[in-house]
Amino acid sequence: MECYTCGQKLPADAERCTRCGQRFKPRPTTPPAPAKPSLLDRLKGKLGKKEDEENG
């Protein structure tokens, strides 16, 4: 990681810059949100449901 104030290279878990003293916000440790299905997948799902209703 680099300090966004002075450019000093720092460890990823640094809370302060060793050169200029800039504080860094702690990064959240929550897992990333699950990916949304693509538009094509959503359209395929909707079109598939309509065909099933017409054939059923």
C-alpha cells in the first residue's frame, strides 16, 4: 500500500504513514457482495418461464 498523501510505501495493515503521519481508515473485513446474474441470464430466466407457462 502507498500513502495517498506522500507516496511512502507501507505494509497493507498500516494505520499511519511512517513518513508524514497520515492516518488511514481501517478497511472493512466484510466479504464482498455476491455477483448479480448478468442481464442475459436474467432475460433467459424470464423468457424460459413464459415458454413453460405457454406449453404447460
